[in-house]
Amino acid sequence: QVQLAESGGRSVQTGDSLRLSCVGSGNLGAMAWFRQAPGKEREYVAAVDWRGHTADVADSVKGRFTISRPAYTKTIHLQMTDLKPEDTAIYYCAANVNWQEKTLAARYTYWGQGTQVTVSS
């Protein structure tokens, strides 16, 4: 039984910080965050391997966002700082992918329902 549940999304102001969490169950492997804004394709944000030892962050958010995973757990976090209006999107938790294909949404087996992040100026 595999489940992913995101939490932490809310409306904030430009420059604010926010922490998202995803709690999973089942055999998940690597886990990741994607986001999707209205009218745009689902975009890769960050990923962490199954051990919680190796992390990767997309260039578009590098320096502002950090992904973390307590070692060998099924929980991931996305710490977001200096939020901008262009960060407004539904943020999705995804799991189970070969690390080489971690940036490709179509390669993930499991997805959560998403949590809305809205950044206003």
C-alpha cells in the first residue's frame, strides 16, 4: 500500500519562507517535489534518494529551496525561502523513480494530491 500526503501549503507574501512536508508509506524509493502553475507543465523542483543521503535541486530554485529527508525514512521536506510570485503553484510529492530519471515526471510511479502555495506581492 503506497500513499503520499503533502502538507504546509498556504498563502504568503513575497520574501516569506515556507516549509512543505510529505509523509509517505509503502515501498517508495527516491522521492521528489514537482510543481505546476496554471497553464504550465509540471516542473521538477527537487529530489532525494531513498537513503536521504543524496539531494538534487533544480537550477530554477537553487539557492532558495532545500530538500531534505531524514536518513532511511519515508518523509521529505521542502524548505522554501525568499518566495516569489512565480513560485505560486500546486506542489506535488512524487516517489519511486530511477535516480537517473529523477527530473522526469512521467517516470514516477506514485503521486500525492498536492498542496497549494500562493505568493502575493
